[in-house]
Amino acid sequence: MAEIVMDQAELAAEIAARLREEVAAAMKAQKVGVATEATTTEGEEGSFGDFLKCVATGDTQRLRAVYKSAKALDETTGAGGGFLVPTQFEQRIRAVGAPMLFDQIVAAGRGPLVLRTNAAELALPVLEQDQTPNVESSALVGGVRLSWREQSADVSESEPKFEQRIFRPHAADAYVAASTELISDAPQALEDTLVTLFGRAYAVLKTRVMLRGTGVGQPRGIVGHPAAISVTRTTGGTQAENDTGTVLAMIQRLLPGSATAVWIAHPFWRSRLMATRLSETLLYVANGQSLVYGDTLAGIPIAYSEHLPAVTSAGSLVLADLSNYALVERATFSVAYSEHARFLKRQAVWLFGARIDGAPLVNAPLTLADGAGSNTVSPFVEIAAGS
């Protein structure tokens, strides 16, 4: 038998080539194994933890087959924009925010007008109500009025005035780091943690912007808005007497017919409001299911929020009819994943994305049709700065 003689360099090259082939085969087998494990039957519901794991591993086949989830920016490959969160998980995320102020107000039927869209912008026709009305009409109907006329006489002209309000949902993202061990070993624990974190963060975001959004790269809030009426605090008596007088003055400036109005107060207002002669605590039914205690002031429910300014600041107490506020949400959340951003800490990063816009539906206080021309009311009344 002929002897094959190889020098040292040739032997090393052959060993390296075989090692490369074996490594490639092992990696291919691992991918096949993962794909086989992820194989599912049509109609499988899956779970949010499994959905997140599919996003992390880039299992686009399972994401499309089970979760019907597309790319947030495109439907090819890569991390562009992350994946859209399936509808069934969106409902869970929104429900987690229920303990937060925004969701409490909505559950009580006193929330803002909430619109959801898949478009980049939403046009909403709105009546112009910030004009001085005819004494026989009202600013609430935007200039339309019925006029008396004699038989065969011409009808007086009156036309409603509309403006087109454009809402463009702004992007907001939540950054959450999780250990790689948690992602690999405990998807169920990951599911509960991330659903809770993102759901509550989103509820906080909506509350914050509805109250104090700047309108620059984010929704416009009601505090300090041109439509809000600022009421000077009553002075000259005891603290309780002054607060009672201030509250009465705020009620007087509220838009008539605001049956769904709500007080929104900084938490440190609670003891002072309870000391007024208008305060009471009632037992009422929440969502038709359970009995809970709630504060009311002059028969109007009180909600407390840490996102209002401190007690001595302007806007720390607000009386609002939020049906005159519109919040526009993009219909879907998105989620993206990176294992590189915090590699040395052995953590992976989740980015959750939401897009919302919002603003009051009135531009300025409304003038009453009492002929005075200077008496104004608004769906948003706030307290001025003071002690």
C-alpha cells in the first residue's frame, strides 16, 4: 500500500477545514432543531412570553404563522422598527394600566375621546366655538342659529364654522434591560414582568401628556392650555374658607352641561379638599362589579395625580370635562430586541414603542350668549398659583 506523506502545514490545513465543516454542520443542526421545536399547528394562540422569545431569536416564520405579526417599518429582515404586538397581547398590556389615573377616569365614563388609527395622521373636523355668539344662539353650536321670520320673509343666514384638526401620533419608546438567563430560561416570568412594566408605563405616559404635554414632539395637555380658564385663589379667611371659595369660583367657570366633569388634584390637595364644606366620601359602584370608596367635591368625583404641579403652583387643581379632549393612538404597539447594547453586562434590551397624539378640542374659553360679551366658561378650569 502506498504511503501518503503530508507535511505539517498540509495536515494543519486539513484539520482546520474539517473543524470548520463540523462547526457549520453543528450550527445548521441547531437552527433546524430550533425551527422544529417552534413548529406549530394552525390556530395556536401562543403566549406573550413566546412572542417575545420569537422576536429575540428572529423566528420570523413563527411570528407570521402564529402571531400574524409583521415588521413595524417593513416586512423584510433585520431590526428595522421591531415587530407589531398582536392584538390579543395589546389588550393585556392596556388592561394592566387599570390602577393608573387615566384608566380609572376612562372606566368611570369620564375619560377623553379616544380614537385609534392605522394611518400616519388623522383629520378631525371640529366646530369653532371660540367666537362671540349671537344672543339668540350659543358658541356651542359654532354660529348656527334659528331665526324668527314672518310669512314669506327671507331666512337669515347662519353657517357653522369648522376647522380641520390634524393629529399626528408621536413616537414614544420604553427601554427595558433583562438578563440573558431570564430570556432563555423563564419566558413566562419575562412575560409577566414586561407586560406589567410596559402596560403601567403606557398608562402613566397617557396621564402625563393629557395633563401637562407640551405639544412639541408630544401631545398637548390641558394645564396651561389657551382654552383653560385660570381662577385666582380666594384669600382673607381661614384655609378651609379660602379653598371653599376657590372651588366655588372654579365650578362657576365650568362649561354648562359638563355632566362628566372630574376634579384632578395633586395628592397633597386631598386633606385640604376634605376640609372644605363641599367635600364628601361616597360609596359607589365601580364598573358595575365592586363597591369602592371615592372622594367627591360638590358631587363631582376627585382623581389624584402625581403629574400635576405642587399644591402652591398653578394647575395643581383642575376641573375638567375630558370629553372635550381627543387622544389619538396608533392601533398597534411595537417591540424590538437587541442582545448587543449591554453585551458586557450579559443583558439584552427590549424596546417597546407606542405612538399617540392629543389636544383639547377647543382653542379658547367660550363666551356666554348673555349679552355681556365678557363672561366666559371652559371645559377646562385650573387654579392659579398661591398658598
